[in-house]
Amino acid sequence: MIKPLADRIVIKVIEDTEQTSGGIFIPDSAKEKPQKGEVVAVGAGKMNDKGEREPMDVKVGDIVLYAKYAGTDIKMDGTEYKILSIKDALAIIE
């Protein structure tokens, strides 16, 4: 598995459904990039001026919304992941 450093998180991208409620399939070219994912790994946190680690706002298992063009996309074992800085995570979905 991937272990993020400092104030970064790894999320598993959650794809939206490929079919509308009316039964129409949406091609990949017409879909927007997903902006939602499940946190699968969290870094230790950023060091502050006192040399202490700042606590992270998210934990493994949280579903987060993230900035549209943020992070680095990676694919492992056929699963799409994204490595983000914690500042690119916009909200936790409860």
C-alpha cells in the first residue's frame, strides 16, 4: 500500500454511475472528473514552527470532496487512487 508523507492523504476515487435514472449510458468522454473519494491512508501531519506535528483533519474511511484538478493520479492493481495535500480536501461527507 502507499504511505503518504507529511500533510498528504491517499484517496480511492469514487466513480459516479455510468447510467442515468432513465437508463441512458454516459460515455467516458461526456463524464466530468470525479471529485469524491474515500481516504485510504493519511500522512503524519505537517511540522509547525515549534517542531511539532499538526493533527490531520481527516482519518482513514472518511469520504471527502476534493478540488477538481488537485493531486496526482495513480493506478495500482486496477484501482484508481489520488495523492492530495490536505489543503486540497475541501469537505468531509457525513
